Amino acid sequence: MAEVRAFKGVRYNLSKVGKLDDVVSQPYDKITDSMREDYYAKSEYNIVRIIKGKPEPGDSDTGNVYTRARRYLDRWLDEKILIQDSKPALYIYHQEFEAPELGSKTRKGFICKQWIVPPFLGTVRPHERTLSKPKEDRLNLMRATATNFGQIFLLYPDEKNSVYQMLEPFAQGQPEMEALEEGGVKHRVWTVHDGETIARVTEAMKDKSLYIADGHHRFETALDYLEERMMAAGASDTGEEPYNFRMVTLVGMEDPGLFILPTHRLIHSLRDFSLDRFLEGCSNYFDLKPASTLASALEEMKKAGEGHALGLYAGGEYRVLTSKKGSGWEKMLPASRSAEWKGLDVVILHEVVIQELLGISEEKVVTQENIRYLRDPQAGIKAVDSGDAQLLLLMNPTKVSQVKAVASKMEKMPQKSTDFFPKLISGLVMNPLT
């Protein structure tokens, strides 16, 4: 049972900071060092100082990025740079963007807080594996600040769009918050304080299962933090304390603004790698078709229909790989897995191509010893041409229906299987956990 609640959000005081554009940021895991420099330069109050601050010489257990994050938070609250809403609210969240080949789209959802429960209870269903290092980092930040600065992105089934229709009348006119990213994505937020509407939305969500679209590390971190706080509270924990909840954005699975980008794999630093030997191995399980350009390779991959298709760039040439029926690649997949899991292109990529044909172990995939993940294929092509990488593996995007199907089986895809676009920005609304 989904247990969503309104909450008293903490927001930037625009009379103090000026434009919201200057103080919000991408999620922590999308922020490169150069992006962080840009955010620092934009405003002394940019949220990046809290969610991914700069390390400094001499950092120690008592003085580091996490203790500085706490000091920034306390100071900004004291100086009214950040102010808390006086009444609980739901926050309608629109993201307007240009989708490649599809034109203008608007993704519509709402920000609330969701009761945190382990996946085995079936309310919140993850679909991707996670890495330990990002979870440790996020847990340290949560311990230091006791605040959510960004949201977990959750999907819920709602074929008739009945939940969002309750909120839509409040998303009229000028939004209370608006930010424009450098990439042209416009973020717009309206607050809903109406008690009757909040109660109706809360009730309508109770029979919904929730599926994690983005934020698997944040979800697992929230569970770890909850466990720590519950152990500290002991018998006094009622289940209603703020730390029992996590700030999330909820979007209906049928929302026409949902859009997933593919994440490509760049392979590098393999010892004794032979492209000819690799292609010969691929030919046992895939039909290999040459393509003249990146665009033609991606287009050919889309035409695969119900089959499995991957792209490959190496040696200055593009190839499209389509699976051969009855060639035996199916036997390389774990027998215990569901048909839904086995039907994913990203599973074929990892189990057959990366692990079997390239010999990259699952452990090395987890540690990213020989693999990098890229949204932009041009960056991968450049790396291959320069000799910094040996080959680029191109992917079709995972479908929303596949996310639901695999998560419903309580199974997880390989990491970086989905890239929902655009990302939910940090600093729009914050959720105190005390």
C-alpha cells in the first residue's frame, strides 16, 4: 500500500537569492567536476555546495564535505535563504523539454513524501542493481543534514490518469517556482495546500504499487538511514516520525511525457583484445550488418521489433547485431530468471556480449574496471577513435512497460539500464527529517 503524505517543504527564498535557475542543480550523480565549478560560480547559495561540495585539503572526520553541508544548511536557514512552508502541501511538478525526434513534451507529476518500506513488502519496487560507493556517500550526507534535497522518481499505474486529474486544476496560471536549465528544460512547480484535495490524492494512492524510475541509490540509502534512526529510537518509534518518509516525485506510468534515453557502454583497457576474434564470437549468436553512419546504425536497431538488437562501433566501422534464434545464446542466461528479464536487450548485452564474449566478469562490471556508461554516443566514438577505448556498444532505450514487468517479478536489471529524461533537479523543494 502506497502511503503518501503532504509535507511542509523547505524552499529557496527568491527575494534573497534572485532567480531559481542560479541555485538549483542536477542530481548529485550527474554533476561532473566542471559542472560543479559552474554551479559554484552561479551563486553562493547553489544547492551543489550541500549535495556535492568540493573536497578541501586537510579534510578529516571532523571537517569535510558533509560537515560543511550541515553548516551551509544551518546558516541558510538562519539567514532566511531557505524558508519552510507553514502548512503541509503537495507540489505539482511539470518538466517541459524537447525529446529527440518527438518534439516538445511535458512530464507531469507531483512531489510528496512516501512512507519508506523494504522492497520485499511489494509497495516500492526497484528494477536496477546499485553500487555501494554512492550509497555510502548519500548516507553520510543524510546523517549530517537530516534532510532530503532531491527526490526519488517513482512511477505508479493509473490508466485513467485519475490521480493527476485531482491536482490539475491547481496547475493553472503562473507557477510559484520556475527554473530553466542550460539544456532548455523548464521546471515549473505549483503548491497545493487544499486539505480536501490532499486527502483525496492520499486515499487514491493507497492501492497503488510504486516503481522506482530513478533514484535506486537514494532509496536504499533511505532504508539504511531509517534502520539507524529506528534502532536509536527503540520502542519510542511510532512510524510517523519524519525519518520514516522520503521525498519523492510521483508520475503516472501512462503519462505521455515519460521518456527514456539509452545508456551506451564504452569498453576499454581489455588485455589481449582482438576485434576480429570478438566479431567472430559475435557471429555465432548474432547477425552482423554493417552501417555507414551512427544515425543509420541507430535507425536499424530500432527496426528490430521483437528481436534483440545492439550496435557496435570499433575499428572505424559501425555494425548492427541482431540475435539469431536457436543459436544458443539463450542458454547463457540464468535459468531461474523470468521471461521478462531474459527478454531485455540490456540483459543480452551484459550476459552474452560483455561477460561471455568479452570476458568481463560481473565483479569488473560492478567496479567499472573495463566499462564506462555514456548517454552521448559521440563521446564514445571519439574515445574509440583516439585509442582511449576499444569499442562502443550501442543500446536501444528500455521501455516503461519493461520496467514495470521486471520490477513486478521482484527482479533487477543490470545497472544503468534506464535513463529517464529529464532528471529531477535538486533544490526545488527540501524535506526535513527531524
